[in-house]
Amino acid sequence: MNNQSQHIDFSTILTPTNSATLLNQLTTLESLPIEDFDSESLSLSDRKVITSQNKLISYLIISQQQWQWLNSICTDYQSNVDSQSVNTLQTYKDFEHTLTDWLISLFNTLFLEQKVELVRGEQEPEYFPIQGGQPARIEFAHGFFASALHEISHWCVAGRKRRLLNDFGYWYAPDGRTVAQQQAFERVEIKPQALECLFTLACGHSFQVSQDNLSADFDTSTSTFAYDVYMKAKEYVAKPHTLPRDAKTLLAALLLICTSNQINM
């Protein structure tokens, strides 16, 4: 990580005020409450849409209740850390596992019809497209919550054609890259890490960029990567219509669950 990234405060991108504004912008006016319709005049397809929407709202209410419970666990964990209580590491591991379970459930529910699943991986992250009637799989690294959000962000950026390819057809060189390879890596990482930033902040977590270059043997202090990610995330907030379609869906759900007081039917 270079010095520049240490001076950028990503938390300022999503304040309580602009989180509420962004949620309102992401929430479309296409879905009216069911009582606003003449049920006898609805087509079968319209009724199915309304039923599906009501089921989703019911799920989101449950997901918000789970999130609030997780927040209380996080508060207790922080209290234990501050008091140097024993077994705080195991407590955090249990919390991380439960948190990723919550995210897996949310993602897989939101995107069920797209035949894609978020999966806790044991090794390095990898994307596997639909094959043999099995849904596509987004495997994130070692069960980490941050890794899950990062891999989801890549999926959101990838278009229809790239989602048919292993790892979206992206080039990847491991840590220890040359200067040219690092520059190429940072160029393709700006959009996904900007999305990851917004998803992370919506969940109430802190965010920092990942340049994935711990073994770099060249000067990285002149890199503008952190600033580029910061500015792209700010642009998405200012112009939410430019967000990828699935990013809009997930970000709206996260903001609704994690930042609103109560979801109403």
C-alpha cells in the first residue's frame, strides 16, 4: 500500500445523509403497493410479479433483523477487544463466518433467477460459469467477508459475455508483478474496487483499496490507484444511473437493510 491510500478517507463517500439520498435514487417507482391495483384486472404475469416482490420484501425484513443481531454481536466483540477479554479471536472468527453466511443468503436470494451462487471457498477466489445445468459459482477466498464483496464486485462489472468465461476471462498475474503489470492490474481494478467500496460502506464497515503488490520491488508512491477508486466511487454516488445493473440491485438492498430503520411491507 502506498502512502496516498493512507490519507484518503473513504468513509466520507457514504454519509448517513447521502446514503438515504442514494437509496431513494436507487429505489424505482415501478412497483406500487398491491392495494393500489384492481386485482381482477391484473394479468397472471402481473400477479406473479407482485407475489414475487412481496416475498422478497418479507425476506429483506428478516435479513434486516439478522443484520441488526449481527451488529449487536459486533458491538459485544469490540467491547471484549477493548477489555482484552479472552477468546476474542475465536469470537471474531465465529462472527466473520456468520456474517458471510448472511451475505451469501442475501446475494443468492437477490440473484436466484440469474442462476448464480455465492460460495465460500477454501482457496483463492475463482468464478465458474454455468455448466451442465449447474448455476454459476462465485467462490471467494477463505470465507472472508471482504473477499466476498470483492468477488461480487467483479461479477457486477462483468458483462453477459464475460460471465460465460472462467474468471470472466480476465488476465491475472500474482503478487510480484512488473511495473507494467501492476499498472494494468490497477486499471482494471478501479471499477470493481469502487463498487466494493460502496458495498462495504453500506454494510457499515471501513474500506481500503487492495493493490495486491506486497512483494513489489519498485516505488509505488506515485500510484494514483487509491484516489482513482475514491473518485470512481464518488461518481457512482453522484450518478447512480451509471452503476452496473446488478450493482444497483445489491447496493439498494444493502442500504435498505443496513442503513434504514425499518423495512415496511
